[in-house]
Amino acid sequence: MEAIALRDVHVCYDAFVALDGVDLVVGQGQALGIVGPNGSGKSTLLKSIAGLLQPSSGSLCVLGTSPKSLEPGAIAYVPQVEAVDWSFPATVWDVVAMGRFPRIPFWRRFSRADREIVNHALEAVQMESLAKRHIAHLSGGQQQRVFLARALAQQPRLLLLDEPTTGVDHATEEALRLVVRDLVAQGMPVLMTTHDLDRVTEWFDLLCVMDRHILAFGTPEEVVDSGAYAAIREHTHTHGHLRHDHAPHEGHADHPEVRPI
């Protein structure tokens, strides 16, 4: 069963085309890895699927409807850690509890069941011992675990992760991978952008290489054999992950993955 279906999707920021005719289908219970250099549209793709950006043209169907027609909390989107204001005065438990807000009607108070869900999410990412710690006092890996726990507390039907393994230690990466694989085993679709090209077969059922449009799509083994994966690997290892392919424009505030020179 299709969980996500994009057909000829275009997304533009002013005159800049961030996604150029993307076709993509992901089923229930599948993990899709998305690789490509910065500026290739990876974050734009996730934001479009999350309903945060409106495609300029094309068809986008998520869980059988448009993203904005889904019930609150159906999609959990975990942004890059660097995009978060970590000076916000909140503890680890507070942040994870925020994941419950889309699921709680305005007339209902935070219940014992909600607290149990928050505690379970913290346990899933091995952060229960730091529940009372201020988020500003966490390492990068711990911060990433907290954001994943917040997404789990939301009890979503679709999980979108934007480079969750960037800058984290091996233990955190493995903890995140196990959570993702457990969710997929339970039938949840998971989409994740990454620059780590070394463990894709352990993380994902499907892999796509993109540069504003899809260059290759299939199983990790098929994509590796296609040569597109090797070309992206050479690009990122030789030139780094920062792409400078257009001048700044008014849409940059909503287009952080493409940075000005």
C-alpha cells in the first residue's frame, strides 16, 4: 500500500526551482534514505511531504490524502539540530512532552496516559535518566535523541528525519537506527535524509539519490550499482556538502539547505 506518492512535483522559491519534477513512491513499513549534496532539495522534499511547503505543481499524496488534510500529529517532522534554538528554557521532559500537544484537544488536560507515553519515548532513545536536564546542557547526540523522542511521543503515522546522524557519536547513531528499524517493523513509513553513505543497507529498505530531481531510486544495492550513488559520494567527499549554485533570494529564510556564497 502506498504511504507517500509524488508525481511530477515541482517546488519553487521565487524564481529558483528547488524540486524539479520529482516522482517518488514509498510504501507502508518502508524506510527510505535520501542522499544528495546540500541544495539538492532533500530538506525541501521532507518539508513538502510534511505539509510545510506547497508544491508549485504536480501531485502529492500522503497517507491517502494531502498532508494538510491529515489529522493533527499524523506526520512527525524532525528538523536538523542546527535549526533549533537550544537556549529555550525547557527540560528534556518538557520538550518530549510537546510531542503530545497535537494529540490533545484544547479542552483536555495532560493525562497520566500522556505522561506514560512521554516516559516510554524517553526510554526508547535511552534519555530517561536526563529527563530533568535543561536542553542547553546536552551534547549534540543527546539533543538529537530528544527530538526523536518528541516525535515518538507524538505517535505519528509517518516519520520524517532531516539528517539526524550528523555530528552524533556512534552510540547515538546506532540507537537512532534501532528505533527507526523498530518503527518500520511495526509498519510505519520513515523518510530520512543523510550524508552518511556508508551504512545505507543497514538503515534503509529503499534509497534515492537526488539533485532537485530523482537521479536513482531502488534498493540500496540497486542504487549503489547504478553509479549515481558513487557520483554523489565523490562530490561530497571531494567538494564537501555545501553547494553554491545560486544567489541569495527572498525565499532563503524558508530554504536553509541552499546557502549564499
